[in-house]
Amino acid sequence: MGIPAYRLSYAHGVIDVPLSVLEVAAVQAGTQPVDALRQTAAFAQKVERLGYRRLWYAEHHHSPAIGAFPPVVLTTHVAASTSTIRLGSGGVLAPNHVPLGLAEQFGTLAALHPGRIDLGVGRGPGTFDAATARALRRGAEPATDAEYEADVAAILTFLVEEVALEPLPEPWLLASSTAGASMAARLGLPVAVAHHIRPDNTLSVLECYRAAFTPSRWCQRPRVLVCVETVCADSEADAERLAGPMNVVKAGLLQGMSEIPFPTPEDAALHCFSPQEQRELDAFRAQQAFGTPDVVARRLDRLAAMTSADELMLTTPVHALDDRLRSFELVKEGVGAVDGTAGLRIPDPSR
């Protein structure tokens, strides 16, 4: 039996859209990174049981809010304790790594766990700290567009010609701009769009990608995954409470500050946002999926229809494991698993 998709209804009909998960391993103030690390297997096992298609890990460094856990290590760890969910990086950041090394790591994983390993590749340094970024690059300057594309092309070549293990991992390119979209199109790769980071860019990214796509051995037609920040709870008040800590972190970044520790929901509730911060947070939130199951289902449905996405990936920056898992459970309940006949019919077509 295959991994179930979820049926999202919208004003023009019904579309089947698989749902997946992006995990960022938030580290809450007052806890240690190892506490988040020790939860990874239990988290993966639960989202697998819930029927999510894939689980990706993001690469971050020198962050007080997010653990610096290499995606390849987390993928290796979790693959041993799960059996059906696809796993991988969302993404590994190519400029920080030797292309042959990445090809060997993910090629080996794919051979050990056939049909379950994804290699999502991105560009950024994974840190807001300039010294850390330089250390990752051994003192080199940030990669140019040409250097980045050469690295990605080399990874793909090494997978086929040097590693040469079967089956190969499934490669994806992460994009939040038209430059990334153009590159994915040239290389004939499926694209994962960072709607959860730059939602205002999403439609232009997709238009660019689809218009310029060239088929390859990796992908015969444009294939789109859209990542959306999602916090789902039993009540609007609970969703607001759970979203509070990440709002505080984002507000600092909007003001050009370095990342701060991920606060507790209680501390976040005491934070006073400036009018400008609140406006920007509200504008961002309006393009994501926050709220009760019916509200989240409508927003995911709207995003799937707007983007014609082949897949939606949910990222839920909520620290407490039980709250995070409850959010994914409520999304599943609100959207409804496809069984060939059953599907959610959202009653308000005017949204």
C-alpha cells in the first residue's frame, strides 16, 4: 500500500495533494540542543504513522533557536527507526560541502534504504553569523551563482558516475527566488519552493520554473513542492499561543538583529511588538496556515489551488514535541486522508 495523499477541495473541483513535513529542530530557551535531538526518532515515527509522505531536515549553524544537526546524520538516524516515510534534506547547503562527499553520503543512504531517500539542495550559508559562514567555507567568499550551479551539477554527476549505487536518491532544488527557479528548470530538477520564507516570491518563482523547465533523467515534467508554515491547534487561542515564540524570533530578524533563543510560549505572550513588527508578522501569517483544523484546511487548500503544487510540505516551528505532533495530527484530521472515495468538502467556496 502506498503512502496516502490528502484530498483538498477548492472552488473549481477536487485535487489530491500529498502532505509532507520539514523539521527545523527548534531549541527552546531553558533546554539543551540534545533535548531536541533525542526527540527526532519519536517525532519521525509519529508523522510516519499519520501518513505524511516525506520528512526533511534543514541545515542550520550557530543558531540559538535551531539545532545545528547535520541533515545527513538525522536522516541516517531516523531511517533506522522508520520503514515507509521518505527522508532527507531540505536542504543541505551545497556551498558548505564538497560535492563528491554529499553524493557519497546520500548515495549510500539511498542504497541502504531503497526508495526512501531525498537529496534536497539549497544555497544559503544556514547562519546569520558571518564568522560561522566563513568557517563553513574555509574562509572563502560566498558562492557566486555560477559556483553554486557548478556544485549542484557536480553532485548530480558524481551520483551517477562515481557513486553509481542503485537506487539513486531523489534530488530536489530549494528555491525562494527566480534565480533558483531558473537553475532548477535548466537542470531539470523538481523544485521545493520556500513559501514559508519568501511568500511574496512564490508565484513568480513558479512561473519562471514552469516556463523554462527542461526534462532530464531526474524529472520529465515540472514538479513542485511548496513549503508552508503551519500551526494547527484545537482553538484559535491555542494556535496563537503556540505561534508566539517563533513570532518573537521573526520580529528580531525583521529588525536586523541576530537570532535569539526560542522563547517559551509563556515568555512570548509577554512580548510587546512594535506596530511595524505586528504589521509585517500579520502580512506573513496571512499567507501561511495558522488556526483550527478547518481554518488550516482552507488555507492549505487555497495555497494548493493558487500554486497548482504537486505536494505541500508543512513546517511547524513549535518547540514542545506533544504540541508539534498534535498540530500534524489535527491537520490530518482537518484535511482528511484519501481512501478512493472520502474527501473533505469545504463548505465555504467564497473564501
